[in-house]
Amino acid sequence: MCEATIVDAEAVARMLAAQPSEEHVRSIADIFAALSDPTRLRILVALSREDLCVCDLAAVTGVSSSAVSHQLRVLRDRRLVSFARDGKRAVYSLADEHVASLLAQGSEHAGERA
């Protein structure tokens, strides 16, 4: 057990000044919360390889189209996926390269534990 509590006030002040806004922190937490669901993660991994519609994603993930639609809504709200109309179909893709990078880094990090 520590017998003395020593706080480096200058280091604390530097870190407090460097902290992002509360809104930004919440936004980051929302992204990681979205990534923590196995179904949403399977959807994102599939979309990292190819743009797909809801029916394709349902077949890939093994859940209903309705469940996939619900998960896609969560991912859209967090700006992790986007979609484009192709006739009557809505084709989904990763929103940008940052999402692909998050997936790749998460996969690489998980592989380190194996």
C-alpha cells in the first residue's frame, strides 16, 4: 500500500487541457459500443469485403432481415455504414476507411491473444 499520495499537478493540468470535449468522448464511446455487438461486428466485417444489401447480410449473419435492418440503423446512426439505392435495393457499405481501419486493428489485436 502506498504511504504517500503524490500528484504531479503540472502533468494533471497538461492532461486536463488535452482532454476532448464530453460530446466527443460520448461519440467515441458510442462507436465502440456499436462495435461490441457480435451481429453488428459480423455485418461490418462482411461490408469490409464487399457492399451488400439487407438480404445478403441476413444470409451472411444468420439472422432475419428485420434484425439486420435494426442493426444497420444503429450502425448508420453512428456513421459506421452508409447506403445507396440500386433500384429497389439498398446496398450498404462501410462509411469510410476509418471503419475498415478500426476493424483491421481490432482483428490484429485480438489475434495477438491467440
